Amino acid sequence: MSAHGTLEYPAVIADPRILELMKHIRDIPDFPKPGILFKDITPLLGHAASFRVCTDLLAEQLEGAQLDLIVGIESRGFIFGAPLAQRLNLGFAPVRKPGKLPYKCARVTYDTEYSTDSLEMHDDAVAKGARVAIVDDLLATGGTAGATAKLIEQQGGVVAKFAFVVELDFLAGRGRLGGGRDVVSLIHY
């Protein structure tokens, strides 16, 4: 991070596909509030080749993990989680804000960067012992991903992997996901 609080790109990136993805992520200053530099993945999603490469790279990270289910976190986790589930021949379960799912739900409340929030998932979404990958677009402080892990574990599932498109390393969210957990992120800022 620079002295002005803006994020700088890593000095060395081994995979040229990652550099191409980074070209399609734009910075939005002061969103959603002053002082925040938002990493907008919308251009990446709108560029078909980059979106495909992003999904391919995430799938590479999940292959061989002996997964039973992909769980996507509302809302951008759905964008990446559903095609990953299809590609890996796995089921997909959504984690949503309260009141958005039609069946009986388990709920967890957690702290975010800005406030307190809650997440829900159907209380039968994860079979006991199922190995699950949690997928989202961004790992910041780890609050949302950690809460999702709690929902999965409450149902008897095992969080085998976390997969993110972007990780904001300076917020240390990876460390809040629990020691020994397998966390992969394609792009680091």
C-alpha cells in the first residue's frame, strides 16, 4: 500500500493470465464510502475471454480437492460459484441475506468492515460430512466468508477450500478464516 492509502500491484506475477485479468479490474475511489478504494470486477465480467479465464483459473485451484458442493456467497459469489459447480460436476448452494430464501434457513450474524450483518442458507443445503468450497469475488476482512463457513459447519459440512478472485492482503482476512484452511485467491492487492 502506498503512503496515500492506495493499493499497489504486486511486484512479480508469475502467471500472465493473472496480469490479463488485472487489466479488467478498475479502481473506484471513495466507494461505498469515503476513503475506500473499491476493486470493480464488472469490466472483467463484461469481457468474455477474461471471465472465462477467471473461471478456468478458479476451477484449476479446486480440481483434486474431492469436493461435494460449491457454496456461493451473495451476490458476486453466485457469478463465479455456479459456473464452477457446473464445470466440476458439483451441486451449488447459495448463501444469502436474510429473507431471500424460501425454505427453512440457518442464520449467522457477523461483523463486517462497516457494520453487523447476517447470512442465511437453507438448513438442508449441506449434507453431513460434505466437503465444500466457498466461492466469492473478494476476500477483505474475512467476516462474510467466515460466517459462511460457520453456516456450513453448523450443518455438519467440512469447509475444504475457500476460493476468491481478489484478495486485499493488507486487510488480513485470510488469517481470520481459521488456521490450516486452504485459501486460494487469483489476484492479490
